[in-house]
Amino acid sequence: MRGILSFVVVLGALWHCGRTCGVTIPPTKTAFGTTTTADPDTTTTAATVTTTKEDLPSAAMIDSSADSDNSNMFYSRKTMRSSNGCPHPSEFPKVLHGQFIGARIYYNKGGPISSLACNGDYSDKKAGTMRPGSPVSILWMGSVYVHSGCQLHIFEKPDYQGKMATIKGPVFQYDDKDYGVLKKCYGRPCVRSYIVECGMIMPNCVPSDEWTSVAYLDNSGSSFPTTFTYEYEIGTEWSTEISQGFHIDVSVTTTVKASFFEIFEASVSTTFSTGYNWQHTSYEARSEVSTFNIETEIPAGKILKIEQARGVCGNTAIKTEMFKTTEINSGRSKIFYQ
């Protein structure tokens, strides 16, 4: 009898904690007659309780990886929100681990207005995230924010099958809007698979610099000084891959450009050879490309080569204001700035 009473007390304590500890965690099947309650987005196990066959979940497994096994995804974690509601979109980070974030997904049920939405833990899904799910997994999806230039594709079935709905950013979906593909899993909205796509990319390249030829002025066949006119450019010439995101909004453009120049600033001096100070790239060099024409006089019988210091990272080039003239006849060089 004492053993039975002790067993009842233990069960009562577990039941009371489930009602009062604020834990609303769906169960996952571990073995017949036993269910382990666990946070569906961490590896932390809460408690083990005995159940009957009828209490076991209909799904064999709840997706508990929080995309941590997905090398294309980085996410941030936050504890349960109470009555704070949704943050303003301007508060959301745009970049995580060097990649654009495409969407934020909250895991608990949303609400009709901002003050009642954005409940539970969340994760920030970077551009390129693909979550195929599985026939026995659940991908929680409550309130959703999709960033500018990005799309969240959600699917009715695993492996991107069945009906598909697309949420185009920028948009904040507070409630669990039924796009024809959302399901209810243990009373919470869920989908079976999803993809995050964005129309912009962050710079990912190794910087270097070089001297590039601007003009070759040959006055070797003359007995008199001769005036030459040559053309040069100063500014950053962006690659097609990077510049395609500039039309999305100003914040994307600002973020991409700042990240690009930070790559140069963070690189060690041994990467460069021109002597230009990449720790303090000039405003002119960071700006859009501008074209200039200049006249210069070459002494009789001389040949002058003019070169420009240029930074390169991927297919993007920084044409700086630093130049070098080399007198071919004598080999003497001189640095000057325009």
C-alpha cells in the first residue's frame, strides 16, 4: 500500500508541474506506454510520464532538430513571449552569420493583432533554407515575418509536394492564416516542408589589390613637350550578382555595401600590394563610378605609364584615387592622388 501511495504522489506532482510550470510541450513517442515531453526545437528533455495507448500522439515523431542539422540555416533563439506581442520589423536582424535572413517563424499559435501574436520560440531562416521535413515530422509555424526581397514557400506535404502557398515579403502575418496548406499538430499550426528564397546575396569573396593601367603616353619620337589627355574612373563597380539586390530597398543596399567594405578592412596587409590604406577607403572610392578627363604634359623623348590602385573582391572592383606614374626611360615611379 505504501508503494502505491508513493506512486500516486509522484504522478500527482508531475501532473501539477505540467499545469503550473507554464510548459505546453506536445509529447513525442519513445516506446509503447511511455511518452517523453520535449521542446520541439531543442534537444532538452523535460519529463517522462506513463501513458495509455490511447494517449500516444498520432504522429510517430515531432521534428526536434530546430534545423540545427541543416548546414544552410542559422537561427536565433528567444524564450516564451508573454504579453509583449510582436516586435517592430525594424528590430529584426537582417543578417546572421554573414547571410541574409529571409524569414522569422514563431512556433506557437499567432493572434489577430500584433499585441496577441508572435508567441513562443522562433528561428530566423536565412536565404536558401530548404526544410524538406519527413512523413513523420512536424514543422511548427505560427506568426511569420518575411523580409523585403524574400519569399517563404510552404507545402502541404513533405519533400515540397502537394499544395504550395507563397508568402512574399515584406509582410507580417500575425495570425495562423490558412493558405490551404497549414495543418494543426497538437493544437498548434504546422506545415510539412518549406523553402526560403531571397533576391539578394551578401558578399563572400577574398579581397586583393593591384595596379591597373590607365594610360600609356609616348612622346619618345618628339623633340618638344607634348600635352596628352587621358581618362580615368574613381568609384566602386559592383558585380551583377551583388547589385541585383540594390533595387529591393535602401536597407538591403546599405547592408551589402557595408559588408563588402568590411571585408577589405578586416583583411591583413599581406593580402595587398599597392600600399593603399584599405582600412580607410575614401568616400570617392566607395561611391558610384565617376569618369574624369585630365591633361598632362610629357617631356620630349619620354614615355610615361599611368596606373591606378584597384581593389578586387569577386567580380566587384574598387577604383581608388591613388595613382602611380612610371617614367619608362628611367624607371622612376611616383605616387600621386587625384
